[in-house]
Amino acid sequence: MAACMLTITHGYAPPPLRHRPAPPSRRLARQYAAPTQSTEASKAVQTLAFVTAAWGTQHSVAKAALDSVGDGHALELTAARFLVAALALAQFRPKDEETWRWGAELGVWSFLGFALQTVGLETTTATRSAFLLYLNVKFVPLLELVNGKTLPRGTWVSAFAALSGTLLLAADSDAVGTTWAPGDTLSVLAALASACFIIRLEPASQKASSAEGLASATALSTSVLAFLAFWQTGSFEKGIVVPPSEVLVAALYLGLIPSALCGYLQTIAQKTVPPSSAAVVYATDPLWAAFFAYFALNERLGPAGLSGAALIAAAAFGQNLLLRDCDVDAVEECAVDD
């Protein structure tokens, strides 16, 4: 099914980035940018919106599977999930070394993000995990600051709002029985790895021979790393054991849709949408996750948790307002912090 959907969408190519000369009186600055308003650029943003909604389902699916089989199956689920994704994308495997190199690097960040997130789900709720993972929206511009890029004015205000929201979310202890669970820490680390993936995906998608080839190489690299990590748990000492049916069903869905299909669509869309703007499009991920967790897992947030979730969401949407007047790769001034 995933292979058919990839074949249907194959051929979608974002338009070349639009350039505009800067007025002589304006200061040149490297800035975060929103995509151009062309039809193809809008399609790229809509593609990322679909990807984000599909990602919102994975928290509930993984949490439900892990709860049904007990602890100790998180890495097994991660390995099986990306094996399914690698097989679904096998026909698109690249033939050039550069795409494999980029896929190997992205696979490291992908493995760290998904493994930490999945292991964390054993000790925290799907809703909390989703909102904490959403901190990648704030990590992206901060990490790009380290690389010498500038930040729009107000970024530090939204960063403070995101931090405050995280603390309030942690104070909502009803669901996990503690103010800060081990899974919460792992979710924050997963957010950091996810931010690194988003940043590195931009140059990777520009230099890889094809989007589907890069997605295939990334899925295979993630699968290999996940199996190596699973191997280190000692689960293979008594021979290869077939995972529980709950894990297999979850791995099949997670591997085909949020991993294979969404990995391909994310790669092709980010040829047009730069990292900071893409991270903001992902703003609805925790909202979708909370929606699915509400109905599928009967998860609820208390007053503190709702306030914290709202602050985290406001921080990212505020970042979007800061970026709305910038253009893709346009050499024009964007207000920055001095």
C-alpha cells in the first residue's frame, strides 16, 4: 500500500526557490523564511500538514501496543517498524554513494528520536510525550543559532513560553503519578534528536539524487541501528523470537504510514520549505496526538497540563507569526535579534 502511494506521488517536484534583490538601503541578513505563495509551495506546506496529522497517530498506536504487552518491547517495536519501512521503500533504494551517506546520517538522528520516544512511552503518557517532543520546534532555531544564523525578534520570548509550558505540563502529575517521569526526559531528548534531523534534512534533500532514494536509505539506516540496539538487550540469546501480535500490528502501521510514506513526503516537501518554517508546520502534531489519545486511550490533561500544552502551542504559532513576512531565500531584511 505504501509503495503504491509513493508511486502515485512520485514526480512531484517543488519549484526552484524564488530570489529577489534587496533594496540598497536594507541590511542583508541570513534569516528564517516562509515558503513562497506559489501553488507548488502551498502544496508542499499542505503535504507537511498531512505528514503531521499522520504523525499524530503514532503516539497512541505505540502506547497502546506497549501497554498491552508490558515493558521491554520498545526497541523491538522500533526495529520492526523501520524494517517494515525499509522493505516498503526498497524499490526506491539509491544507487549513488552521496545519497547513502546522507541517509546514514539522517538514520542516526531518526533512530535516536524514535527510539528515545518509544522507550519513553513506557513511563509517560502519549499526550505528554507528544507535547514534549514538540519542543523540537524551539530547538531548531536555537541549534541554527549555533551555526551562525540569526533569529527573528521575539524568538527568546517564545522560547521562554515553551519552557514555561514544559514546566506546567510536568506539574500535571495525575496521569503518571509524578511531576517528572523518566519518559518525560527521554521525550525531551527525542525532541532534540528530531530537531537535528529537521536541520540536516534540508541539505540532504538538496544533495540527494532523489527524495524517495533518501527516504529509503534513511529507513534502512534507522532499521539497522534499531536492530543493533535491540540485539544489545540480549533478546536474541535464546534465538530469534517472533514479536507479540500487538507489536507486529503496530509495527506494520507505523512502518508503512508514519515512517515510509511520511518519510518520503517530508523529504520531498522540505526541498521547498526551510527547516525553521517546516518545524512550525509541525505545530499541530501534539494537538493531533492529544486528539487521538483522548479517544483511543482516554487520556486527559489537568488544568496545569492544559495550560502548559497551550503555552507550548502558542510558542510555536508565535514563531510562525515572526516568520510570516519572510520569503524563501530572499535576500531581504528580516527583523533579527542583535
